Amino acid sequence: DSGVTQTPKHLITATGQRVTLRCSPRSGDLSVYWYQQSLDQGLQFLIQYYNGEERAKGNILERFSAQQFPDLHSELNLSSLELGDSALYFCASSPMRTGGGYGYTFGSGTRLTVV
Amino acid sequence: AQKITQTQPGMFVQEKEAVTLDCTYDTSDQSYGLFWYKQPSSGEMIFLIYQGSYDEQNATEGRYSLNFQKARKSANLVISASQLGDSAMYFCAMSSASGGTSYGKLTFGQGTILTVHP
């Protein structure tokens, strides 16, 4: 157990639907990041939240949105789903300030299949 | 903008041999971190090794070492004494400090699939 919890692990849904992916960061971490991993695009950064506020935005579609709640868990909302949204969605967390490579902790991912 | 390039889509190595996975990066930041992650077929991202841009010594973690050549902007991963369990996808990634925090987003390369033969 990495300390980052993502639910659900698998999700199958139809085109046009809306889903919510949930992430609970490692205890003490204030930052949450969302990444999308697909065969054609590789690992793409979507968005970062730090202590409830949006900190950085990457290649996130307008149909996608995210938020971080006061208890620091985060949700990624995907709407009007298309077949191309099928991917593995990772959440990672990090503390504010520390050194070294163990700062990022990844969850086990949510595998989304749009049919 | 940051960019990570991994030019080897796939690599093959014999068990117990050493293998080098290539990674070059591009950034205008002075302070950055370089990471290698392993992703087995089960999908989880496993941290392997880290190199800070100001670290003068190459990083080592057990059988993993990072050959850091700053002037050439390369950060190659060396796996010594390969094992069958090393077969996986390997990602090189970079981060920079962001907005007062030590950690910003990670930018990933396209990955290299390593296959270890018995």
C-alpha cells in the first residue's frame, strides 16, 4: 500500500456518460496530481492541486474538471465521455517541501474503459 | 517547457547482464529533479531512483544507478545483474520546483519496454 488510495480501480461506462474518480493522498501530503496514461499519448499531466487550490494545469480537456476538498482528497470528473478517454488515470501526492526522490507517491490507478 | 526523450521503445537483455536505458531532457530551469519509475504489467508506478540537478555524485539504489551527465542533459538508468522480474516499462521523468514548493508536476518520457531473457 503506497499510502495513496484511488477508487474505483476499474470503471466501465458508455459514451456520453459522466464519471468521478477519487483520490486520497498520503497522510501529510498537501499536493495532488492527476495523470492520464493512454497508449497513444503516453503519460500526460492533467492538473495539480495544492492545499485546496489549483496550482498547475496541463493537457486537461474542458470536459474534465477536478477539485481538492478541505480534507485534501481530490476528485477528477470526466463528462461527455468518448472512446478516446479510455485510459489509466493516476493520482499522485507530494508534500510541500522536502528533498529526494520519494516525494511523489502514486496510487494504483483507475482503469477507465469507455464503450 | 520541459521535455523528456526516451529513444528506445524496447530493449532486450540477458538475465544477469547489465542494461542501460537512455534518457535525455530539456529544461531552462536551474533546479530540477530527475526520476526513474518502473511500471510492471500490473500497472502501478514504482519509484526506482532520483537525481537532483545539483547532486555531484551519480545516484545509486541497489542494482540501479543513474548516469547523470548534466552538460549533455542525459540521465541514463543502468540496471546491473538483470533479473526476470525487471521486465517492465521504464519511465524517465523530470520535475521542477513550483510556486514555493519543492515539487511541481512530473513530465514523463514515452517509456522503454525492457524484456529480460533467461
